[in-house]
Amino acid sequence: MTDLDNLRYPIGRFNPPASSMAGIREAHIETLRLLPGRLRAAVAGLGEAQLDTPYREGGWTVRQVVHHVGDSHANAYIRFKLALTEDWPTIKPYDEAAWERLPDSRALPVEGSLKFVEALHGNWVALLEKLTDEDFRKGYTHPERGRQNLTDALAMYEWHSRHHTAHITSLRARMAW
């Protein structure tokens, strides 16, 4: 990987799981359970100028990354509920880059999104822990990415959680914050 790739993908690119074993799913759910605390720890003590620092040249600021996690995971939670209550629904994608250019993502304090992610993940994890193997075989159709079952979607959001937290922690390490 190039230096830019290392900054963009500090934990590597997403690779779907080779299996849907319950133990793997449990580990993915545990990452979602721990995300709110890990995200809060990643931004702890940062001042406004640091929150407004991009994690890489041309990338989002730390503030935007935090707000993005809330936006993205809210969409994921809704997608899971749609998949569980409808027969392979087609979901609506969103332009995440456009969302992060909106005034709330660029300027609001991160505390609101940290609390939102905490509440959202509390509900999401409680739901995930009650799902059966059959439930995890359900899914949705993404207009650009095709059919995605909930096992693969869970793995992607587990990676997404670690990916964006690493954007912040790797920036902090590089900047010695």
C-alpha cells in the first residue's frame, strides 16, 4: 500500500468474512458494543483546532469523522431493521461526502454525535444479540453494491467502526497529541 492508502485505510481495506460462524458474528457485535467508548476515548482532550484537523490531506476532519460515524451507523441500523421486516428490500444509498459537507458535520460539537452513537449502538447491539442464524441470512439490496446479507453487513460495519476510530488515533499518534 502507498502512504496515502495507509492514511486512508489505516487498518486495511474491508474484506468480507469467509464464514458466517456465530463466534465471528459475536466478535463483530462486541466491536459495535465497544465503539462508543473507543470513539469517545479517541477524541478525549482534543481542542477545537485539533477537531478541525483532517486525518489526511484532502480528508475529513476529526469532527466530520465523528459525525459521519453517527450518520453512517444510523443508516445501517435502519437497513438492518428493513431487512428483518421486509423481503430483501432495496435500500436508499446516501452521498456520505455531501452529508459531511453540511453545516452540522462541519461545525457542531462532537459531544452530540458521541451521545447519539452511544444510544444507537445500545439499541443496535441489543437487537443483534437476539438475532438467529436465519435472521443473519436475511438482507437488503443496495442499488450500487447488490444483495448484502446481514452477516456481511455486520462485518462491514464492524470494520467501519475500527476504520474510522483508527483515522483519529493514527492522526493523534502522528501529531503526538
